[in-house]
Amino acid sequence: MSNPTYLSTSSSVSELVASLGREERFVASELPVWCFKKVTDIVEGIEMRLSNMAGGYPFDFAGVKWASSEQLYLCGEFTDEAIQREFLSVTSGYAAKRFIKAKYKKQVREDFLTFRLQWMLFVVWQKCLGNADFRAKLLSIPEGVILVEETTLDTGGTAQIWGCKNPELIEHRKELTDRIKRWSGANLTKKALNHQINIETNAVRNIGTFVGQNNIGKILMICRRCLLEGIEPPIDRALLSSSNITIFGNRLTF
């Protein structure tokens, strides 16, 4: 095995935390990678609704009900209360990032990169604390697998910060999708065809190499391990406190 000390859902919290910000290379043919991209992705019978964009996991924080963790995370990038309220005005994390953040990208805090990993860990943990369905989803992921957000086709500059790219796998899945459409497309409803494509393409995970920091995958695995052990993640609360993060004009205390 190319990386015998690979980090997975079985790794300790301290090992996972120490790896934040470090680039990883996962040889897919040798390691049990479970990657997710769309909220509809199904791997071995489990819906991989793990991304920050996934709806259906509302939670309360700072006196506000958040429709997605993405919206709370994005608020940390800005100090302007009006911009933050725009993030809350939409019903999905995708809309918040795609349509609102795009308007204000020049107003992102200059120091955001210094605390974004710890802020993301804090935000995802708040979703764990505030939503039982999300806790159950994380705990349904088996021991020993590597959670990876697949970001091969993402064009943003943070694709390999939060996830990993694996062009060879994605090309193979595209070819498989085309074959399924040719063989089964005329005999299935659109819904049934999409379900078959989902199941069969996500069953193929052993091709190519995943490359990236995979910080979302690591944060999810940290939170899962902490839930299992009944402990809090070792969030750098001193860093977050010194970063003067505000929500709607109120400074957060950590």
C-alpha cells in the first residue's frame, strides 16, 4: 500500500486535526475512498448528503436558524452585516455561494485565510450539535473509509483545499454514464435511469489518484470521531476569538 498511515474514519482525532492543511494523495486502487460530490450521490446504499451545500439539516446558532452550514461559513468571510443578511435571505448554500458571494468577493476579509480551517471545523460541529439527522448521517459512515469531497470539475481556486481531484476517475465515470444511457436509456424512465447511473458510477471508486488537502473530508471525519467518543473537537478557539468574527454585528465568543 502506497500510504499505510492514511487517515480514515478510524483515525484518531489528533491525527486528523494535525493533517488539516496538508496535501494528500490517495491511490484509489489501494485505499477505501468514499467520495461525494452531489447531494444525491449514493455509495453502498448510503446517501452521501455530507457537503455544506446539502439542505435538510437546519440548525440554530447565534440566535439564527441556518438552512445550511455553507451560509454560516460564508458569513465568517465578511464583516458587513448587510452582506451576511443576504446570505441568510436565500434558501440554499448553493445560492448563497453562487449568486451572493460572487457579488462581494472583493470584500472578503483579508485575514480570512488565517482562520478559515478552524472556522469551518467550528461551523460543521455546530451543525452536528444542532441537527440529529446530520449526526446520524455521519455515524452511518463505516469505520475505515476515507471521506473525500470530489472536486475535479470545480473551477474555483479552493477545489484542492477543501476536496481532491481525480481526473482519471471522473473520465471513467463519464464513459460509464454514456454506456448506461446507450444500453438502458430507452427502457427506463428518466428517474430510473438517473438512479441507475448514480448507483453504478458511485460504485466505481478504485481508479486514479485523489490529490488535494481534503479538508472537508477530514473535518467530517473529525466530527464523526468526536461524536463516537463523546468529546468536543479540539477547535482553536483562541484563534477564532482573536479573529473578531461577527454575525449581524454581534461579535462571537468562543
